[in-house]
Amino acid sequence: MKLLVCAVRLRALARPAATWERLGPRSSPSPGERCWASTKAVETRSDLLSRPCVTARIMRPDDANVAGNVHGGTILKMIEEAGAIISTRHCNSWSGERCVAALARVERTDFLSPMCIGEVAHVSAEITYTSKHSVEVQVHVMSENILTGTKKLTNKATLWYVPLSLKNVDKVLEVPPVVYSRQEQEEEGRKRYEAQKLARMETKWRNGDIVQPVLNPEPNTVSYSQSSLIHLVGPSDCTLHGFVHGGVTMKLMDEVAGIVAARHCKTNIVTASVDAIDFHDKIRKACFWQTLAHFLFCKRAVCPVADRFPSG
């Protein structure tokens, strides 16, 4: 019965082709037509590179946190995925050595409003600046209630990527330049690039500052709040190079930070903001990856948490 159904469908699809054959054989395109078709293909590729990358996904119960909203780590992972798509696509627009864009830094990200289960997340990523070896990507996240059509802005983020060669992961390739509509855009982007470069150097110097665990710590102290998660890196966590996705890293960091905050507050907590995150080294597949988090300070309604993620 299945074979019969397939045959009927194939015959139905073949009828228009037979109809066209009765009208006469197709003539070969003229040189002018071939040139127009080639130009159209190039314009299509150029348009694809200049357009923002937009992804959409419906939020399901397995995306929820304990408060019932979408987990902050899930949103961070979607943001990074959209940024990786558009930056990798742009970095491979030149006919040269193929590469994958790796996440180098995420600027401060604020969660402007919660996203609910059943809503659709629209993640839009756009390239706003390129240097010789890095790409700046601006990402906006909108939530849509598909029952009422209501949309709201939930997140804004800025990410920086570097293109790593597929043949040699330690080789950083050059980035194709982007065309700016105004001269001021390039100047402003260069200032942001220099600022993030200095910030990355500062965090690299402080990267080994880890609070050592204390036996029998007193309650409500920094040592008492420290928690850790150990994760075995599998293939689903990794890029084509075999290293952990930046979005997977941020999701795990958000989870352990939530554990620290919930343990201290003894109630449901949600992610309100994420400070700048720098990625200084790569985490390989099959590594045991430990994420450490501890308290920084506490306000009446805010609980900042620090994360570190050594791997071995």
C-alpha cells in the first residue's frame, strides 16, 4: 500500500513536466541570459550575507526554570547559536580557507522581561563591525504569544567572534570587511573593539582567581555559597572543531549560578543580568569540565554570582 501511494504521488508530480514537454523543447539560454543569471546568483549571495540571521523556536516545558519561565541559560544558548551562524557565514564569504567562528566575548546582557512556555522566541543577529580578525554581532530576542500575537523585547546582547581554520584550530583567519552605511558606524565600532580588547586582557590576568573551598564554612558566607557542577563534554556539546560551543558554556554557567543564588535566597530565582564573559581557552571533547560559582554580594532583590570553569 505504501508503494502504491508513492507511485501515485510521483505520477501527479510528473504531469506538469509532460505538459511543458508538449509545448516544445526548451531553448538554450543566450549569453546575455547566462550573464544575468550569474549576476542574480551573486546578488542573492550578497543579500544573504547582508541580511540579519533570524531563528525561531517554540518554548517547551523542558526549557522552563523552577519559576515556570524560560531558563535564562536556554536564551543565552539561542543567542550564541544565532551569532555563530551569521558570523561563520560571513567569515566564509571569501573563496579561501574554510573556518568556524568561535565565541571570544559576550558583553553584558540584561533580561528585560521574562519569556513564557508556549511562546515563540525570535532571535535576530546582525553583524555591526569587523576588524581584521574579529566580528561584532548584535543580537535581539523577541518573544511572541502566538495566541494573541503580542510581541515583546526580552534580551539584547553583543557578542565577539574570531574565525578559526577548520584545518588548524590554532590559526585565526582574516575577516571579510563589511560595508557601513555611515562613516560614524565604523568609528564607533572601532572604539567598541578597542574597549573590549582591553577588558579581555584584564580578565585574562585575573582568570586564576578562584575561591578555594573551606571545610565547615559558616552559613551565609562566600565559602558557604560556593558550588560546582562537573560535566563530561560530549559530541552534542561541541563545534566542528571538537570544542565546546560558547552557548553550552553560558548555559551551564547560568545553571550553577542559579544553584548558588537559590541556596542563599531559599526561594525561586531568575536570571536578571549577565556581566561580560570572556572565553580565553578552548574546552575539548571528552574533557571533564568543572564550573565553579560563589557569591559576590547581595542586595535586597539582587544576588550577583561569580563563575569560573576550569577543565581537565
